[in-house]
Amino acid sequence: MISDDILTKAGLHFDEVNKLRVLDPESSQQTSELKDECHEFVSKIDQFQKLVGSFITMTDEIAKEVENEKMKAIGSRNMLKSIAKQRESQQQQLKALIAEKKTQLERLNVQHQSLRKQEAEQREFIDQFSAA
């Protein structure tokens, strides 16, 4: 038809429901398909961003937990070192106390022997004095 050719040359086309369009039906269909694909792509990108966001959040939470456990481990290690030093210090104090008590025991044993010797001498003197 001549009027269709004239309209086509003018850049006007009729679609499947006989509406007048500026784009030819094929370009219009490709544009519509591209629009749908873009919407699908944007939807997938949104899903991907949500997934990545949740992954980052989970990773941050795990990193915080790891850091907390690391601090607990460092604290426990320092406490164990402190306890070991305290035990060593207590052991040194106990050794010093034992040495002091041994010295005191030796002094008391010497004093006891001296007193026994003195007692024996006094008994002997009393026995000699009462026998005379």
C-alpha cells in the first residue's frame, strides 16, 4: 500500500493493534525485550548485593568473635604466666621459710642438748652434794 510506504518513509508504523508508532515493530519489540532483560539484570544485581551484604555482615561478626576469642586467649595466657610467677614466688618463700625453720630447729636442738648437759651436770652436783 502506498499510504503504508509513505508512513514508513516518514518513520511512522502501525503495531499489531493498529496503533500508530514512531518505531518500527521489530525495533519496538527489541526495545521491549531489552527493557525486560535490564529489569531482570537489575533484579539479579539487587539479589547479589543483598547476598554480598549478608556475607560481609556475617564475616564481620565472625571477625569480631575471632578477635574476642583472641583477646580471651591472650588474657588467659597472661594469667597463666602470672600464676606461674606467683607459684614460683610462693615456692621461694616456702623454701626460705623451711630454711629458717631448719635453722631454728638446729638452734633449738643445740640449746636442748646444752640444757640436758647442764641438767646432767646439776644432777651430778646434787648427787655429789647430797652424798657428802
